[in-house]
Amino acid sequence: MYSGPIILIGFMGAGKTTIGQLLGQITGLPVIDTDITIVEQEKRTINTIFNQHGEEYFRNVESRVLRQVVNENAVITTGGGIVLRAENRQLLKETGSTFFLECEPNVVVERLAEDDTRPLLKNKSLAEITQMYHNRLPLYKECATCTIDTSTLTMEEVTELILKRMK
Ligand code: S3P
């Protein structure tokens, strides 16, 4: 019997969404994705929110959504930039069950090569993405109850590790 929240944080392409779904299936807990909740509440895609209102607006909505869901008895998957704001990091730290899915930037770039849904990766070089990753790394680590390097593990193996830590 597992209880939530089980929160997944990490860079774009780290596998948060896939692993969150697997965790939901195994634990029976509902899965809440902050990006999906933002799209539902705003009735627009992430790309459209960035294009029409800019990143600051998106971050405001993201913080609001995190406050709404952070204590739910659920698996909660988050957007890669959720750790940018101190108020969000504080909430994530307080739960005590925040898992950082670490993933090398070159693996991220490979995984997201055909993906055009991430406004912050648009027209970015590997060097720029690597820089963004390194800027964020200490923020993910600050919030994490546990860090799991996903670069060489299958999604199933990562899920198993998280469940072991939740027992
Ligand atoms: C972002 C990550 C995205 C999404 C938005 C911004 C970021 O979520 O929230 O495009 O700043 O890293 P994923 O991590 O699910 O791609």
C-alpha cells in the first residue's frame, strides 16, 4: 500500500512522464502532471502560453498549480523548470518524497530530437542545453529527497528504485 505524494522532478526528457505513469499503474495512485493541469486550466498548449504571454506568466501559473496539487495523495510529475522558483523548491522539499531523475544532457537531446513541444529547447545547441542543465542541477539536488541517475537504467528499473525508497 503506497501513499502519495510521490513527486518527480528533473530536466526535460528525463522520463518523468513515462515513469510517473508506471508508478501510477503499480501503486494505484492517480497521476497528476503539472504541465497537463496548466494546459487544462489555461485551455492552451504550453507553446501557445509561452508565445502569447511569455515565460514569467507560465511560471506564475506553474507555481499556482504546484500549490494546488503538492499535497495530493498522488504521483505528481512536474515540468523541468519547476525548481527555478524558491517558493516551489520550498514546497518540494517539505513533502520529503521528491525524486530527482537525473539524466545526462546528451541523452536528453537525443530523446527530444524530434520533439517541438518544448519552447525552451527551440533552436538551442547541445552546448546551450548543457549549460541550462548545469545551471539547474543544484536546484534539483536542493529539493531532492533522493536522486536517481536514469541515463543507463530502463524506465522499469527507475520505477522499481523509487518504489523501494517509498516502502
Ligand atoms: C520546461 C519543461 C517542460 C514545460 C515547459 C518548460 C522547462 O516540461 O514545463 O516547456 O523549463 O524545463 P517537461 O520537463 O515535462 O518537458
